[in-house]
Amino acid sequence: MADQKSIARPRPADPAEARRLAALRRYQILDTPPEAEFDDIVKLAAQICDAPISLISLIDERRQWFKAKHGIELNETPLSTSIAAALHEPGLVELPDTEADARFRDNPLIAGETRLRFYAGAKLETPEGIPLGMLCVLDTKPRHLTEPQRLALRVLARQVVNQLELRRANLALETRVAAEILERDRMWLISRDLMAVAQHDSALIAVNPAWTDILGWSIGELIGRKGVDLVHPDDRTGTVTEVQIGSGGRTLVFEKRFLHRDGSYRNLAWRSIVVDGIIYGIGRDVTDEKAAAERLRQSQRMEVLGQLTGGVAHDFNNLLTVIIGNLETLQRSAEGTPMRRAADRAMQGVDRAVSLTQRLLAFSRQQSLAPKTIAVNGLLAGMSDMLSRTLGAPIKIATRFAPDLWPVHVDPNELENALLNLAVNARDAMPKGGNLTIETANATLDSDDASQAQLAPGDYVRIVVADTGTGMPKEILAKAFEPFFTTKELGKGTGLGLAQLYGFVRQSGGHVAIESTEGQGTVLTLYLPRWRDDE
Ligand SMILES: Nc1ncnc2c1ncn2[C@@H]1O[C@H](COP(=O)(O)OP(=O)(O)OP(=O)(O)O)[C@@H](O)[C@H]1O
Ligand SMILES: [Mg+2]
């Protein structure tokens, strides 16, 4: 890459001079405004040496430039008129009478109006010994410095260099601090985590943009507001754990639900420290994480329940086979006797036990299914009479069937059964009437959607059954799919409807999700895998 400067200004041929200039540049001092620290030194030099003029002269490539001057108005002169540039002797240089020195006879400052006759300069040398220029005093008459004046000039020259070094260190520090602040600001801006500075009463002093992304509130709406006011009322007195970190600062760790602008809540896991009564905190949104963990817990629970139920149902089935066989013998041999009616009634009880066992097997995904390729829209249309009869007049049924719905491959009787149970549940939840909506659609689940539904990504047919009934509180919703869980009065519900639906849909390679809001209604969503002809 071409060095722009080297094109504009050819490098000095002398490598030592090039190094010297580079060293000078590193101080970033040339053409800077006057600074009191340097001005003081030239004043002091003039006073001690009893000279009318004193200068800090820095030798640049083509000029000498004065960082500080006393008794003269010039800022710089060309190198040709620089005495400092011409002197290469180390240490202190004294020219008792410049007119006597052949080197300066043509110098306009000496020969001209100013008639400077006396010059004494102490070299400014970097700690590495690189010469930068001179601290000099000048006078209009020939003279000498006293020994104490010489010493003072040398000491002051070292002070100039010290000052230059200090200045450079400060500059470096400032640059680093500025970089760090910039870095911190950048973190503050790009963080996905919420960051906050708050007063001891949790009134927010500063918040980063992640607050708006995650909680919806604008920064203006948040500043001055107490953080605790956004916390869910039930979480305000919750646990705050104090952990000790490295230097012994107090770090508070807590997880609480925070109010989103839309009225919902997000779970935020906070770590904060308190320094001088000011709280600094970082909060991570763990809502999705928590929901995923909860889904996993639920599905593991259903798994365990399914295995348990399946085992019992199997044993029961075997027992029932024995009972049925013997009851049939009994029925035949009791033909024409009063015992026959007793045997028939026993058989009716056994039939009910068989159907119960079947439903349990269905829940544990072990029922024998007879899958067929079916069009869900057609199946639903075929059920419409039965559905309106089951639901009764006060409930309005609306259907939205997607055209070109993909076929599925499931047991049609079981699907019908499942949908009927959903309709009955909806009816029971809407004793005063309401709306039942049945919707079908094709749905392609990407890996995110699919993993939420514990399915493989791909094509599914979605069936949504929604009612405007009572809905369910959280505790009931969490148990709705469990076998024998019912809120209905004795004899009205077995609590097996949704359990059976769950087992059937899972056994068929699909998924069922339930959402419910108390007082607003319930939505059941079924996913059944798309059937492709070539399968
Ligand atoms: N649409 C709904 N609205 C409100 N609550 C519902 C709804 N569907 C189910 N529930 C609740 O879930 C429970 C379990 O439902 P599920 O269908 O498994 O059993 P059930 O309807 O009580 O009995 P069964 O279906 O065996 O006759 C119900 O008792 C009810 O509390
Ligand atoms: Mg039911």
C-alpha cells in the first residue's frame, strides 16, 4: 500500500533522521495549542537565565516549531534560520557571541533587525536519547551563563521531556478509556440481555434497547419508573439469592416475571450488584427456555403415565379374555334357566370393562388401529349432522376448511371419535351456548415449530377446534390430558376423552396441543402427518 505521506513529502534520506522524526511524531505535539506546563518552563528559563527570550524549539522536517515561547511572537521558522537545528553537540550549547560564529552570520535573526547576539540551548532528548529540539534562551547582547543557570537550563530541558512523556501517556490512556467506553456502549446497545442501572428503590436510571425488544416499553417509558412496579404482583416478595463474587461485592440473583407492554409477562433471570446504593443489573429472558422445560416435563409425565396405564390395561385385557371365555360357557349352559339373565348382565359389565380397557390402551398408544388414507374435510363434513345434534341449538358451528387439504393416513373411526369428544367437551364448557369453530389447514413445520410440538419437521394437516366456553384455569389445563382426570360430576365424564385423543394422535405420528383462557374459551390443535401416495 502506498504511504500517502511519503508521496507528499519524501522521506529524509538519512535513516537516523527518519527515526528522529518518527519519535517526534509519536508525541503528537506539533501544531498543538499552547499549554501552561510548557509556558511555565520557558518563563522560568528566561527568568533564571535573565534572558529576554526563551523557547521550546522542536525540529520538524522542514521547520522548527515552538511549543512555548517567551519574549517573541514567532510560531515557527524555516530550518535555515534555526540555530537549534544547526547545533549537533550533545548537552548544553552556548554561543557567547553569534556574530563571531561563522555558521550564523547570515541568519536573519542575528544579522537582521532583531540582532540576537547570545544563544544557549539545552538539548531535548527522549529517554532513548533521540534529540527532539532545544530549550533555549536568547539575548540581544553577547554574554555567558553562570554555572547555576546552566544547571537550571539542563534541568528544565529534562522537565520539558518529562512533560512530553506525561502528555503522551495521558493521551494513550485517554484513547484507551475512550475505546473502552465505546466498547461498553456497543455492548449496551447490541446486548440481547436487558441491562439496567437503577436507584436503590429500583427507579430506573438507564436501560438498554433490549428492554424495548423484550418488554415492549420504550426507553422513555422506563426511565424514572420503578423496576419493581413491572414485576408480577405474585413475584414481588419472591426469593432473592445473594451470592458472593470475586472481590466480595454483593451479587443478587433472582428470577421474576416482568410485565410486557402488551399485558403479558416475560420470565427474566437477573444478576445484579449494588455499588454505593446504585443497582447494576443484567436480565436474561428465560421465558421460552422455561416453557420448553415445562413442555418436556409434561411430555415425560405423559410418557410415564402411558406406560403405567398400558401395563395395567394389558393385564386387564388378559383377565377379561379369561372372564369372557368362561362367561360365554356359562351363558350357553345356562340357556333357558334364570341364571342366563345373570350371566348376560355379567357379560354387559364385561363389555363396558373391555371398552374402558380399550380406551386405556388408546391412551398408552397401544390400541390396534386400522389406518386409511382419508380426506379430513370430507370426514368432518360427514360428521356435521351428528355434531349439530350433539351440540344443540344454542351452539353455533362455524367451519373453515382449507381447499386442497393434504390427505392423512389414520384410523377414521378413532379420528371421528376424537373429534366428537372435542365437540362434547366444548358443549359441556358452553352450557349457555356459544360458538364452536372447526378449521383445517395445511401446515409445514420448520424445525423450530416442530420441536415445540415434539414432532419431526415437515408437512402436517392441522385441525383446530375452538370454543367460546368457560376455559380452564392453569391447574386443570395441566392435567386435562391425563386419564381419569375429569371435572365433571360423577357418572357424567370418565376423564378418558382427551387421554384417548392424545394417545391416538401420538400413535398416528401427530401431536395435539391445548390452549385455554379462563372465561374465554379453549382451542385444541391437532397435527396429523401428511400422507404421500408413494409412502
Ligand atoms: N373445551 C373445554 N373447555 C373447558 N374445559 C375442558 C374442555 N375440554 C376438556 N376440558 C376439561 O378437561 C377435563 C378432561 O376432559 P376429557 O375429555 O378428557 O374428560 P371428560 O370430558 O371430563 O370425560 P369424558 O370425555 O371421558 O366423557 C374435563 O373434565 C374438563 O374439565
Ligand atoms: Mg370429554
